Amino acid sequence: MSDKISRRNFLKVVAGSGVLGFGVMATGCKGKPSGGEGWVSGQYEGKGDFPVNLKGRVAISKLNPSIERDDEKCILCGQCVDACKNVMGVYGNFPLPLKQEVACVHCGQCVMQCPSGAITEKSHVQKVLDAIDDDTKHVVVQTAPATKVSLGEEFGMPQGTSIGKKMVGALKAAGFDSVFDTCFAADLTIMEEAAEFVHRLTEKKDEIPHLTSCCPGWVKYCEYFYPELMHNLSTCKSPQNMLGATIKSFYANKVGIDPANIVNVSIMPCTAKKFEIAREELQVDDQRDMDFVLTTRELAVLLKKKGINLNNVPDEEYDSVLGESTGAGRIFGATGGVTEAAVRTAYYFATGTNPPADLLSWTPVRGMKAVKEATASIPGVGSVNIAVCHGLENARKLLDGVKANGSKWQFIEFMACPGGCIGGGGQPKAMDAIGAKQKRIEAIYKEDVVSEKRCSHDNGEIQFVYKNFFGKPLSEKAEKYLHTTFVDRHSRLFD
Amino acid sequence: MAVLVDITKCIGCEGCTVACKRYNQLNFKAKPRNVKDGRVELDDNRWTVIQEFQGKDKDKLRFVKKQCLHCLEPACASACFSKAIQKDKKTGAVVYYPDLCVGCRYCLVACPYSIPKYQWEEQFPQVSKCQMCSERQTNGDAPVCVAACTTGALTSGTREELLKKAHEIIDSDPRYVKHIYGEHEVGGAEWLYISDVPFEELGFKTVSDTPVTDYTKSYLSKVPGFAAAWALFLTGLAVYNHRVEKNRKANDEDEQGKEE
């Protein structure tokens, strides 16, 4: 009988718990509401209108070809907004409401500033590894000048260690079929760009000031915000794409490989290059100039995946015939480098002789000053006023001045990232970012000084390629493979 | 506290969704449970989402923040018989108390916007929805999503204040649609939206201005009184019967006594 409950007792229990429940509720004991257990940083205490220096984050579209973000790592610190707005002049410089897209020049400076590693490049590592494993593909790799002075940092070497030849050894060990030098392509760019500049100076004066176009971040910035200056941009492709187009035409023909079976990979200090290779204009004869871009950081990942320690790799030489480089090509990685290299060769084109010593160590265009000015006197052409600008917020200020007052310069070099490519968005991260940039710049100029040839036109392989393929700078063939057009993107942001 | 969403100012950074997940300790790794037309919808680990719309000619890129609108007359709260969802009188937030919830999920059905979601994969599941950071609001802080918004797309304040501001904006700027979503929808909500693209094109549901609770209020409000009266009636009946029985027994006993 004891395990049975009488009807009366049952009703007592039910009614009692009902009364208890009602009592608990009436006295306000309803427990805690759900949520609110987590943490947000101190910036977000208050109404949200308290003026803090840094807050929020930049918008990164899922379609962005260069960068992506892992929300789980994002702490909303606002560093990316700082980079995008104050260094690059993108965030906050387009009108709201949005039109077609959220402006991004893919520079990757937000990646560099992100302290929690939430923003990264969109990795091509696996795709490149797959291409290497595919026996039907001939995988060609090229290395940018700025990566040669920074890759070592990923393997514990001191900042500013030049490891160009070790990198060649490592890339060969990793299974790439040929290793070429983007510095060679930089020399090629200088041949074209210096010729174009001299041509503009003497004949097409409406295209002066001549604006450089080797930085994809800057080019997209110009397309977005200064479409009226697009005809001033040099029509030269960037060195990366010049080499890509040359590999899939001249080189493919030379070694007898179907260009469709060539996979062009580049090692770049840059995330914007990943956007650049996807540009529709950058293909010749239905062949994409470039297939994949690895940032310096990604290359370190790839090498480590393959078990290759850069410290233990023997030096090797770049493959011929697209592997020789001069000092002029090597300094492309630093702000002012393109200008200095171009002036050396422009001097030669105008006078037929190599430039004097002061133009070979042209200090006014070197260093980290936001806008550097210099004047080069070239016999026969006269004095050429030159400006060198890095960091796109600086570029905005400079160009607003040019728009308002006209340009007192005939040649302006723009690099999106502070310091030029050595401070690019794909470079190894350093606790001491400014010191790292200085040391990389020093290393780059040291490479120039020690090189046997200092001017692009002295490059023997460049001369060979012109003799056997392109003819001369600005020839019809050179225009086809080495020059490009630009896209007006102004209307994607502005009414 | 109410929130005004100016859709024209959102750039889609999704900082608000990250702030929400962090503050409410939601799972970042959870895969989206509901995806409609390529847009992620709310689920138990997403109390707020940003949805992208491109416009007819792909030249009006808009991002719409979706979360509980915190109705003035919440249907979910009225459907909840265990009082697990309550409208907080001070903050205006419609708050869910898991300790009171019995898991019936009537609120999921009741909500005209299909906002409340359920933790289908938990062993002891709860309902989950935006709480409008009710605890932050008690301290005088704005909801964390509002605090995280850098472009000014989200602003918080009292409902009257924000309605006034919203009217000023849509009256002075001809680009805006002359409608404040949330002002009258199902009786009004704490979250108000203004936009330059018609709301129907941005995935907003067209709902009636009548609060959902109004449809049942007329008769459901009489239920407690009716129940009490009915109980009283039955008690009376029982007492009466009891008494009749007692009297009859007493009479019987008297009669028996007389016979003896």
C-alpha cells in the first residue's frame, strides 16, 4: 500500500507545487535571462557613442579574392579600420549608401595590423601543392624582390637577411620546375616604362605627369577615386604579369611546352596581387598571365609543409633565360626604387650613356618620408621633377593637390603600402614593424650596390629577350604582351 | 531603450554579429542551420545576422540586420504559458528566462517574424533569441551590437526620440522610403528601420498593424475570470450537495432513532 498515493495526497502535491510556482514567480525569482555571459572589450561599454580612437572593423566581402577573416578570432579592436582609413585612405572615403561594392584595394595592411590573426590572405598554398603534384603541369615560379629580404624572418633569421639564392634552392627542393626572377621582369618593366616615359615627355605631353602602375593596390585606388588620371597611368603591366605573359609566350615557345600546361606561380609580398591576377584584362591569347600568387608568409607555410628549412638549403642560381637581374630591378621592392631604376634607364634612352654616379645612389627618393621630391637633369630632355609617394592616404592628399593646382612633377611613383613592397600586406609580421621595414630597405639597397650591373638596359637576358622576341620597347609585340588597360571603377562607388 | 537601424549606412562589416556572439557566448563554429536564397538566417547560434541584397540593377548594395524586433505587444510572450518570455517594462526588451521554460516552443509558432529558434542539438535545449542585451541596458549601456557599429547605422535611445529622428530623416531626405518599419508593424516594435530601398525588396515581412495578441485578447482575457467563476460555481455546487447529503443523513438517523 505504501507505494500508492491517495487521490487526496496527489491533489495536495499538485496544488502545492502550483502555489509554490506562482509564489516564486510573484516574488520575482525567475532566474537569469539567457545570454550576456561573454566578454567584449572595453571600447564597447557604454552607449556606443563614446569617442574612442579605434572601434569596429572593416567590411570584407566573401567574394574578396585577396583577403578573408575568421570571425572567431576577431576581437573588434579596430586596428583594421585604422589601417584602412588612416594609412590607406579607403575606409570612410566612399559615400553611403553603397552602390555596387564595398571599396577594397586588397593592399592587406589590415592583415598586417590585425593583432589576433583574424584577417589573412586567401590561401593558394593547397592549389599550388596540387599543381606541383600534377605531372602534366609545368609549374613555374617567380620571386619578387621584396620577398628576398623578408622570407628569412619566417625561419628565424634576423630582419634584413638577403636569402634570394637560398629561396631558389628551397623552391627547387619543393618541386617547382623552373624558378625565375621577378627582378628580371622589373628590368623588363623599366625598359618599357622608361621608353614610355621618354615618349610621353617628348611627344604625348597630355599624359604627363606619368604615374607608375606596378602596384596593383594603387592602380585599383586610382580606378576607384581618380578615374580622370587613369590615362596618366603607365600602360605597363606590373613586373609579375610581364613575366607571366613572357613565360606563357616566349618561354613556352622556347622550351616547347603548351602554355595551357604551364602553371605560373609568383611569390609576392602582396595580397593585392591575388586580385590583380584575376583581372580580365590580364590575359593574352586566352592564357591567363598568372595562375597563383603566394605571399611571403604562404611560401613559408608551403616550405614548412614540405619539411624544408630555409637555413639548411644550399644556394642556387635562378634559371635562365628569365633569371638575370640588375641592381635596378632589385630595388623595386623599396619605395622610390621604381623611380630610381626608371631614371637610370630613361637617362640612357635620352643620352645613350649610363647615368652619372649621383643617379646611381639617388638618396632624395630613398627613405620613409611620405612624399619625396627630386629633380633629375637629363641632357637633351631637361630637368625632370619627380615625386615618390607611399601609403595611399598620402597619395590622396597629393592627388587632391594635383587635381586642384596641376602637377609640378612629370613623374610620380605610387606604392600603396608604407615603405613600398617591403612593407606589403603579404610580408612576415614583425613586432617591430618600422624597424623591420628599415632593415629590409637597407638590405635591398645593399643588393643594388653589390650587383655587377646597375641599369636595366645592361641586363644581358633582357637584351636577349628583346632581340629574339619583343624587338624593341613599345613594339607591337611588347604592347600585346607587356602592356594593359585599366577599368573605370568610379561608378561602382559614386553616383 | 529602442534602436534605429539606418539601412543606408550599413557597409556589411558584420561587427555587430561578432559582438553579439562574443557577448552572448554563442558558438562561432556552428554551421548555419537555415540558408534561404543564399542568405544565412537566424538560428540558435545566430541571434542576429546581416543579409546582403544587391537591388534590381545590382547597383544598390544593401545590408539588412536581422534580429528580434522586440514588439511592444509580443506574441511570443502571450503564447508562453509558463512566463518564460516576458516583456521587461523598464527596458522594453522581450526577455527569455530559461529557468521558467518548459520547452513547448509555442513562441516559435506565435512569432509573426519567426524569430525565436530552438537548440535542437542540445540535450537540455532552450529557446534562443536576441535579448537586446537586457543586462547591459540595466546598466545604462546600449545593446552590444549598437556599441560595435562604427558607421552609425545603429543608434539607440528612447523610442519617442528615435521615432522623431527617423521621421526627420525620411521627411528631409527624398531618397528614403516614407515608412518606418517597426513603427506600427504588429502594434509597433522597439527596433525601427529606415531605408531607401522598399522594405519588401529587402526581405522584410509585410505584416498587419494589429498586434497579434489583439485577435485573442477579447475572449482570452476573460478566461481567468471565467475559470474562477466556474471554480466558484462548482465549489458552491459541491458545498450544496454536501449539505443536502449531510442533512439527509441526519434526517435518516433521526428517523431511525425514532423508530427504535
